[in-house]
Amino acid sequence: MKIKEIIAALERFAPLPLQEDYDNAGLQCGLTETEVSGALLCLDVTENVVDEAVSLGCNLIVSHHPLLFHGLKQVADANMVQRCLRRALQNDICIYSAHTNMDNAEDGVNYCIAEKLGLIDVELVAQRNVVVGGRTVRGGNAVLGYLPEAEDSLAFLQRVKQAFGVEALQHNEMLERPIQSVMICGGAGDFMLDKALRCEADAFLTGEMHYHVWFGHEQEIQIAVLGHYESEQYTTEIFRRIIEGTDASLPVYETTVCTNPIRIL
């Protein structure tokens, strides 16, 4: 199977028109007519990830965050992005990224988060449908789902912490009413907090929020912030399902490299 066939499968699931205007999802580097020797899945492309792909004999890296988020004026060794690009090209490795298009896709990143929390009746919020190849594809910036049974704030926050294995979970003061409806926007999702309030969600879960956005919502909504990496850590499971559904015989690996640059003391 050729690399372009894997890319086509990823883009059927999460078409590039679903990405945000600022994004650079899609092919980052490499030749797509090449036969796939193996695929390495990751959140971020780092030098260690590229080295891991080489050691595994993979000529395709599928990442969530684009390696080339901003334009390059040179390709040398001045920074991590340049070094990763050089190593990938030297080893004939193709890099493809599915970022906000995968966030916004139906059954994408936010659905995965909802699944890990055990939510039911999950629906897209802030829909942004696109027409691709004559078919309409649904998308949205967040999802709204429901706990099977209402629970208090402490139980909900413990549920989140356990499901994502986080060392520290940020939250505002405990909500004094039961929680059942939850809005989710993985990654940097504080732009969806107002929408969560308008939908009268009991809780809002995201990966990171600006400091001043937290103010003024005491006893209005339970806010929980996982960490950007932590909220998206299961994205590789989505990549795996798509790729293995396309070619079950293809060697597919999830990186063993923790690319989260943030440490908690």
C-alpha cells in the first residue's frame, strides 16, 4: 500500500477543510507515492520520534500537531523543527499531520475524550459541515455528552483524573449541584466556554485555559483543565483504527516517546 492511500483514509475521516484557518494540517514532508513500510503514530514530532521511526523501519509518521506550523526560511539545525525535517528527509520518512481537522471531526478527538469519560448521547457542538467530493461531512469545535447518572463535583473530577492519568487537575471551586451534562473541547479550548454556558452544561472540560477566562463562573459551571498533552494523548488510538481499517497487515506503532514538554514537580 502506498503512503497516499493511508493519507486518503485519514482525510476521509477528517477532511482538511475541517481544519481552522490558522492550522497547517496535512502533508508536512516526504513522497506519498512510496510504499508504506510501517507507520509511527504520535502527538508531536521530535528528534527522538524520528529516530524511533528509523529504528522501527517506518517510513511514515502520523502526528496530531503539525511539525511545520510556521513557515521556514532555512533548513539547517537552528531549532528542533529544522533538525526533525532534515532527519526525516535524510531517512526518506514522510510526515503527515491531522490536527484541528481531527479535533473537529465527528468521532474525532473530542469524541475520544468523551468515550474515555464514559459519556453517552454525545453530539457535536458549533457544527461546521463541509462538502468534500460531493458528500457532506459533519464537524464541530466541541461535543456535548452526558454521564449515565449525575454525580457530585468531586466524583466527576476524580473520574477525569483517573481516566487520563493526570498528576494534577486544575478546576474552579466545586459546583454545589450534581453534574450530568459535560461539554468537551480538547487542547486549547477556552474559546468554547461561553458556548458551554449557553448550552447550560454542568461542566466544561478542556486541555488549557487562559488565566482571566476562569473568573466569574463560580457555581455557574464546573471547569476542569487537564493539560494540553493529556487531553489529546489518546488521539493515536484514532489514527490506529483508521490505518488498521485500511490495511490490517501494515505494521503500526504508537510512539513510546513522551513528547509532553511540561513537567509537574
